[in-house]
Amino acid sequence: MNLKEWIGRAEEVSDIATATPYAALSATFDREPARPQAGTALPALWHWLYFLPLHKQSEIGPDGHAKRGGFLPPVPLPRRMWAGSQFEFHKPLRIGDAMTRTSTIHDVTEKTGRTGPLVFVKVRHEIRREGESDVALTEFHDIVYREAPKPDDVAPPPKAAPASSTWEKKWVPDDVLLFRYSALTFNGHRIHYDRKYVTEVEGYPGLIVHGPMIATLLLDLLRHQMPDAEVVRYEFRAIRPVFDINHFFVCGEPQADGKTIRLWAKDHEGWLAMEATAVIK
């Protein structure tokens, strides 16, 4: 099977930025859960509350994701993870906006890593407000597929997070937090809520904290510290999984140019879990 044949495939989805998901994520992040008025700008990354993957129950695979094939290429490797993303925010999306997202398979790359074969799929998303030709938000989504773990696999050496930061917030993940985020994003991936599956089938020590949630919490930290800042670019890369069995931290360090914010997440032992960069104006 030539997976590169999927490059260029596209799909289009429409949605409306309604108030209740915004209020529900606010409550999940321990912010005021009041439903926002029409015209309220969506915080950066909160567009993930919309354009949800509405696969029928009969289309769900054993890991809780949709069965392989369809829009995404049918990669035969069993483990699928969100590796990172890059964003450009051209104009704000607001509560009440009718929106269209055009998604295109941008690239498919097959490699061999330390633990065996890997497949990287990069998807380009463009979101436009209804009736407008200009793009409001451009997103590149990096997905990595890998083999199931083997008994003799050796974990890669961890990388220490920066020793100090200007901002830091502690989060204590639990089943409810992970369930609420999974429900809000209609994410059926069992690694986030099915402890028996994630420990016995995928071999992890606990439930995995969603990478996109951590990426959003990093920007939520920036939003709390600099409420008037407007994010124009953002990128993040997942480094090491975070599990619900321990707390973790989101951290930030404004840079000397006044526009660049270095952000990262670290686990309870101080190992780097995610690194990110935001550019504001």
C-alpha cells in the first residue's frame, strides 16, 4: 500500500461556534463557566471544541478511534499519537460565527525509529468564517503512528525541563478532568479514560493526559498572565507522556523581545513533557 497516495485528499466540515462548549471548557479549566455573549472571541486553540469527529459507533476501532481508512490514510501500525501542531491566527473566531474547516493531507512520511517503523502524517486545516474567502486560522497537525510496545523496549532518556520559569501552575489530573476534556472534544481514544485498556493493552502506567489539553493549558497560562495579549502564532511539540497518577506543571518565560513567550510542561519529576512557543502582539 502506497500511503503517499493519500497526500492531497481533502474534506470540508462546517460548524457554528456556540456558547455552551466555551462555558464547559471554562469550567473544566476552573474558570468562570458563564456562557459567553455572541461576538466573544475564542481563546487560541478553543476552536478544537468545534468540528468534532462524529463517527458512528459501528465505525469505532479497538482503540476508541475511528477505524483506519477514510480521510486519514489506513496506516497499519496500532498506536496513534498527537505529536504536535503549528498555528497561525490571522483573525479572531467569535461566538456565533458560522465556520468552515477545510482539511488536507499535507504529507505522509515513513521512517524507522529506535523502536521500529514510524509513520508521520501531517494534516493542514484552514478555517474560514462563513461568507469570507480569507483564512481566519491555519493549523498543521502532526500525527505519529508506531508499533505496539515490546517487552524489551527501552524508554528514551528523559530531557530535563528548564530549572526556573517566570510563570508556573500546578495541575493535578484525575479521571474526571480527563473524562470532561474527552467528552468536550468527542475524543473516544481509550488511553485517556479506560485504565484497564491503557495499562494492559498499551502498556502505560496510567491514563494519559491529552496532549492537546496540555497545549491549551500552556496558552491558558499565558492568557491568565497576559489577558490582553493576542496570540498570532503558536507551535508545540509533545516530548514525553504525562499520566494521571502524578501532578504536572505548565510553565512560561517571556523573552526579551516582548513578543515571544517560551512555554513548556514538565512532569512531577521535572522532566520535559511538552515544549511550545507563542508569538503575541
